[in-house]
Amino acid sequence: MSAIDEISDKELEEIRQRKLAELQKKIAMAEEQERLRREYEARKQAVLRAILTPEARMRLSNIKMVRPDFAEQLEAQLIQLAQSGRIPVPITDEQLKKILESLQPPRREIKIRRV
């Protein structure tokens, strides 16, 4: 084996080790982010259980299945309203319906006239 082959093998092994370390670091960061996301979601669900009646939670979960992005915004808004004391707790299904109606843009009625 020549000196060039030996240097190349050493360099190759160093590169492999660096790549492996980078990959392990990325995996560890991804796992940490996932753990933090799960913790946040668990805390959020606990707060929602405390501020919503079971019927309102069911309505919110139905909305989440159809429009997940809207449901996320709604959950954040409900938590903020409840924590600031601007809405009575627990929020009933009827109150949630009224909140949803206020968030919906007004519908225009379209009439077709024949001439």
C-alpha cells in the first residue's frame, strides 16, 4: 500500500466520521423539536379541556378534521380569550358557535333575475 492510498483512507475515514456526527446531530435536533412540539400540544390540550365543555371540544375536533389550520388559529384565540378573562369559562358549544359565526365573513345573497 502506498503512502497516497494510506492518506486517502485516513481522509476518507475522517470525512465519514464528520458526516456521521453531522447526521447524528441533525437526528438529535429533530427528536428534540418533536419532543417540544408534543409537550406544547399536550399543554394546549390540557388548557382546552379546562376551558371548553365536552360538546365544544367535540365541535372543535370536528373543525380540526376539516380545516386544521383554521382550528389551530381558533384554539390559540380561545386560549388567549379565556386567559385574559374576556370570555367566561367554560366555553359552551353555543358560545363557540357564536364565536365561529363572528369569524365567518358575511355571506352575500345572490339573486338571479330573468328578463
